[in-house]
Amino acid sequence: MNQDNRWVVPLFDLNYDEEEISAVASVLRGRWLTCGEQTAAFEKEFSTFIGAKHAVAVSSCTAGLHLLVQALGLGSGDEVIVPSMTFVATVNAVLYVGAKPVFVDIAGVKEPHLDPKSVEAAVTPRTRAIMVMHYGGHPAPMAEYKSVAERHGLALLEDAAHAPGARVKGEAIGSLSAGAAFSFYANKNLSTGEGGMITTNDAVIADLVRSSRSHGMTSTSWERHSGRTADYDVERLGYNYRMTEITAALGRVQLRKLPQANQARARLDSQYRERLGELPQIEIPYSADSSGSVHHLFPIVLSSGISRDRFRERLAQQGIQTSIHYRAVHQMSYHKRLRKAGKRVALPITEEYASREVTLPLFPSMTEAQLDAVVQAVRTAVLEA
């Protein structure tokens, strides 16, 4: 339920009911709150869902990305090709280990993922990895990235924050690279508030991230509590990136609901496209025939003559919440300061998309009346902005 009465249609609403409440109550009755049986069960269920050999629960997708780049041994002097059209965590994970993010342009205004040809052109002798982001839940062209990675001996990683359940030719996102990280933040398809999951088919990477999420220790508190071991050692530098049992319990319920919720998103996406697709003032990224997508976002791109600020203000006046996904990372103040004085990153398509994109409401429990309200508000606003 939308708790903010300002919004007739919020950008997102939780797909929660009594199942989530019962799951949390069960954890509290069990009196074990962190990284125990619920976490292990969630990992097993998520691994099966994705079709990856290993799943490691962590405190956030950001933590997952950090552990993945660390597990690859990346550091000072190494370069990682990244999108700028992403949430800043994609890029920050590279900086955490002292490596250099190399920004590459998107394929187009209707395909806001990394352009494979630009990725290949950006490879240098210092390049060690490519970090792909599946924008809005739409699978990026993994086969093309894998081809580039294999030709140049590079690791391929996925920021799959938007994409739990997305598929490419029947294969799940999260099973097609050295490692992927998923987000369970409050507004994601699978919502637990915070939390994330790493998936990989590489046993070495799985062991490294599993150890590093908990201070590099050789055993967990749950294992010692359960009598499996009495002691522990610290074998490597690690972090406190553990998942709580409450988060895992919520995740298990949400995972069971995810296929149906993603189907609801697909229906809403289709209705939006049918009712807004003929408006000359907007473009809608990706194709209506996007069966592998999980439709995390519904972005539209305004024509250049429309003021985005006025457009969003008109919708807000009618109780329609919108957002922007995203401001280009290379244009953020901190990331500008990292570059040498006068050195400019030229990403014209990313910059065009970033200046014109608006995200409309999309969530599984969205009603026909709410969809009608958004569509009518958009039709009115493009004429007034």
C-alpha cells in the first residue's frame, strides 16, 4: 500500500502480504538473526532459480560487486570497462579495489546498455574486465560481450541489480559470466529492503566471496553455534557484508512470488507500449517483443523540445510520481574530480539519454485505474511541457 498520500500512483509499491510478516515473525521466534539457516536456504533456492552453481548472500548488490572485483584480483593499474548509464555503485565497486573505471557509451537511445563495438574499441593492454549492467531488467547482448572478452582474455561481470529472472535465449542472467550481483533493495523486483546475491559457476570465486563477506574468517558464527566447528582463523582481508536472517526470510517469500510478479510487470509494460507508443513526443526504449525481460523499469525518452522538469512537474501535480534512471555517472561531481584537469569523457548518446529519460510507475499490484491515470497524465503533459 502506498503510504504517501501525495501520490495517486507511486513510482513503486511493495508486493507484500501476510506471508512476509509470518516469515519475519518465524525468524524472531527462532532467535537467530544473522547469516544462518534462512540465509543458507535462500542461497540454495536462488541458485536453483538462476541455474548457477553457486549463490552467496550479501548485504547489498554493491557489496556483491565489490567482492566480485576483489575475487578477480583487480587493483591499481587495472582497467574495467563500465557503463556510465547506471547507478553509481557499478562504477564505485571498481574504485573500491583501486582499479580504473573506463566509461563506454550506450548502444542507442532505445538500447541504453553498453555498445559492444565501443566496448571493444575501449580495450587496452591494461583492461582486465568488462562490467555489464542489464538496464531496466532488459538483458544486454551477452553473446557479443562474451565474444569481446574471449578475444582479449578479459573477465566478464554482470551488474544484475535490475534483472532477477531475466533470460537470454532461455539462459538466465546471472549464469552467463564469471559472476553476477543482484539487488534486493526496496524498489527492486525482489524486495527485502536491503540485501543482495552473488551468483557464479566458478567454485574458486564462490569460496573467495563467501569468506570475504565475513571478515575473511574460515567459519561463521552459525557454524560455531551449531557445533560444526569450535574455532576460526582469518585467511584474507574481508568485510562485514553478511545478510541477516530477516532479509533472507523475506527473500525466500519474494523469490516464490517473483515469476508471477515479473509476469504482471510484463503485462503492464505491454499496455503502456500499446497506449503510449504512438505519441510522437516520446520514444520507448527496447522492443515490445522483449520476452526475456523482467521489466524492472518503464523508461520513456522525451523529444528534445520538451522540458523534462516541466513534464515531471505536470505529472506530479496530478499525483503521478516519476524518477530519472539515471544521471550519467561520468557527469557526477565526484567522478569529474577523479579525472585529470581538462580531461573530458565523450559519451554523446549516454548524455542525450540522461537528459531526456523519465521513469514512469511500474509495480506488480498496479491497477488498471492507476495505469489509466498515468497514461492520461502523460498525454496531457507532453502537450503542456
